[in-house]
Amino acid sequence: MKSTNPIIVVGSGPSGLVAALLAAHRFGGENVLLLEEAPRLGGLWRSFDYGANGRFDHGMHNYFECGVPEIDDFFFGFFKQGECRILEGADRDFAGVFYQNRLQANSPSIDLRNLEPSLRARCLAEVLNAAAQGHSHEATRAIDFAQQQWGPTIAEKFIAPILERQFAAPADELGKGAVDLTALRRVILLDEPEMRQHMESPEVRARLAYPEQRNLPKAYSSSRRGLYPAVPGLEELVSRTVNALKALGVQIACGKKVAGLEIANGRVSTLRLGSADETEVLPCAGVIWSAGLRSLSGLLGYRWSQTTPGRSLTLVHVLSPEPLNDRGLHYFYCYEPGLATFRVTCYRNYCLQPITQSGMIPYGMELLDVPNELAFARAIDELERFGLVSASQKASLVCAGSEAMGRAFPMPTLANEANFHCARKAISDQKFANVSIVGSMATPGLFFQPDVLRHAFATLNEFEI
Ligand SMILES: Cc1cc2nc3c(=O)[nH]c(=O)nc-3n(C[C@H](O)[C@H](O)[C@H](O)COP(=O)(O)OP(=O)(O)OC[C@H]3O[C@@H](n4cnc5c(N)ncnc54)[C@H](O)[C@@H]3O)c2cc1C
């Protein structure tokens, strides 16, 4: 590296931490500076810490392998046996869904096997026809994608109402990203023996889910592992990563918001840090931006228009003196109209014992559009509706804490996707020679942690300064 100025990584969420690590390996740790606006590092890997009542996660509930050995080995290498729970094989994390007033523990895909026989037969014929026509990558609207994926009946009768419930927006205004954000890639239509006959076809498997996740033939199950630290909370990954980065010589600073850029000869030459009481100017050799497209494009003068606001999310952390009737699920989604739950997390199935110092058993709930002060009461009513607690058990539940997260999820409307597209273009039009973009939404639909980390790896491999 010729310049004496550092490569600056902006943002310290999962993508920023991994980018700083990869940049340190390529360019030398002493040449890397990691900046974070918040007072604490980690982005969405930060934990909520309630002391004896435990630590809870923001959103992700395990480190799930991204398939890049340089990254996966780094995180798994932090933990000796007994210091984390490895989720794999028969002990992998199992997801479910509350759909049509029933908690499905067999799969997170909606189970349509109980449809009236002629309707079920029509749905199946349409799915097999769609599978015979092949992949459906071109659709930009969620509803078109769903039609190409399963045919018109499933798309309109089942998928559209779920999307409308999840995003409180008409299905025909939603982009394809809505299907991914809702984990709605497949549905269940066939019992195990019939489904096994179709397993050889990747096109059918891409559309139909195996009906009993615990019996999924090994050849078709992902060999990727997850891990959850024995000291609960993904923040454990942050503290260990930060120590490793410091040992490589990386400089790290919190409370530093990047508020401006200076550009010279097609390169970002300087970052301006802004806080209420100081302005600092940092010359740089290159920039790895992991702090969101909206903020970077904003610094370049792009203004978002017609933005559809996201739904507000409140996290409620519930403690129970005894295990709830969670049926061994690690988490489940809720698609039921009228209920506020987006997802329930059953931490006891992630954690090694003891779970909390207080001895209570933790559950996490993500609620949509419920004010913080009403969230706990709403959460325990919905736990009863899911069959996790009886009416008499509800009084024994305690609130460890609840957190208003604001508009946490990107809202996948066509209007917002168009904004993201224009923001990416506003950045790429600059043709910066020394800037890379990583992290959530850096490319269309990029959201989930393993995809974000894989993308960071590919981007850093090509990064030049
Ligand atoms: C509620 C919720 C639940 C989720 N659940 C899952 C899940 O179950 N599974 C899964 O795989 N993924 C999940 N995700 C997605 C996952 O959180 C993201 O893939 C991941 O956080 C992306 O990491 P990131 O580094 O891009 O962004 P972030 O984690 O958001 O980090 C960005 C960082 O940049 C900082 N920053 C912003 N602006 C500036 C600035 N101007 N200067 C300096 N710093 C700045 C921020 O403070 C933040 O620390 C969930 C996301 C949410 C919101």
C-alpha cells in the first residue's frame, strides 16, 4: 500500500466488522480504521443487556455459516467446545409459522395440504406447470414472482394476503424483495411419500417444501452450521472480533458519524466527521462503506422521493419461570391478520444452560405497530393465542425489557426499491476508484446476514485503492 492514509471502514455492523478483518488481512491492520456512529460497536449484532435477566439479540439469533471458509472459520474459531451451541443436523435451528390460526411446527413454509381436494389438485397442477417452465428471476413485482413460482391460485389466494398482512401495503405495490423478506419461497402441498418422488427436480424443490423438516432427507438439507454463544447474545461475537481486529493493529473509534466526503480526481480523499460539538477531517486512502446506501447517497446529494415508511417494530423480551409449549421451535413467524407478532424467538432452544442468572427462561417477540408501553400485554396475549401459554400461566410471565426499534425493516415497496436503485446509480455514477459498498441492500434484495457476509467477501476481494 503506497498511501500513508488509512482505509476507512464506515459502520461496524456484521458487514463492517468482516470488511475490516478482510481489509486488515489484505492491506495490513495498521492501515485500517473502523468508524462507528453509535456509542457501541456491532450494529445489529449489539445485545440488549438486562443484567441477571439475560442478554437478548436485536434480530438475528445465531451466526449462520455464510459458506466462505475465511469468514466462517474466523467466527467458529473463537469458541472452544462448550462455549457455544452448534446448530447442525438434528440439532439445527427449526422454524415454524402461525398460519390459519395454527402453530405449524413442521415447517416455516405455509402448509396447504388441508385444502379442499379439488383446490389442492388445481394448486399442484399449477405449481408443476410453473416448475416445468423453469426459473422466474425476471419478475420485479412480488405478485408476478409468486405467479411464476406457483401459478395464479396460490399467488392470489395465499401469498398476496400474507404479503399484505406483513407489509400493510397492497400486494401489487410490493417488489420481489417482499417474498424474500418474508421467507416465503416455498409452500407445502404434498405429504412425505409424494414429495420424496419429486425431490430430484430442483425446480419443484424450489417451489414446494418438504412437509416435515425434522425428516428432511440428509441429501437435501443444508450442511451449514449455526452457532450461538454460551454467554447469550450475539454481542459476544462483536467483543471477540474487536479484540482480534485490535490485535491485527486496526484502529477503532465509536461515536464518529461520517457526515461528509471530499472528492478529488475520482477518489474520495477525505471523510468529514460531524458530531454536535466537533468536526474532524480524516484523509483516507480508500473507503469501505457499510453504513447503508441511504446515508452514502445522501452525502452525494441524492434525495429519496416517495419513500414508503417501514412498519414500526417493538421487541419484547419475556421471561417465564418454566419452559413454554414452544414445541422445540427455535423461532416462528406469524402470518395471522389481526395479530401484531412478526416473529417469536424461543431462546431456550439456542442457549446452553443456565439460560439466565435469574433462572427464568427467555423468549423474544417482535411486534409490528404496537407502542412500547402496550407491547408486553399484547405479547403475552398473543403467546396464549399461539398455544405457548395457558390463560392461568400468563400471570407468571415477566417482562425483562422492551425496545422500540423504529422502522427497522426496509419496506420492500416498488417505490422504495426504485429509490434504492437510484441511490445505487447515484453512487456508481461517481465511478469512485477507491470506494466499495458492502452491507444490507448494497445490491438488490441483499438483506440476510449470510448473504451480506458473502457479498462483503466478494467485494473486498476486488477492492483496490
Ligand atoms: C429486526 C431485524 C431482524 C433481522 N433478523 C435477521 C435474521 O433472523 N437472520 C438474518 O440473517 N438477518 C436478519 N436481519 C438482517 C441483518 O440484521 C443484516 O443482514 C445485518 O445486520 C447487516 O449488517 P450491516 O453491517 O449491513 O448493517 P448494520 O448491522 O445495520 O450496521 C450498520 C452500522 O453502520 C453504522 N452507521 C450508520 N451510518 C453511519 C455513519 N454515517 N457513520 C458511521 N457509522 C454509521 C450504524 O450505527 C450501524 O452500526 C434482521 C434485521 C433486522 C432489522
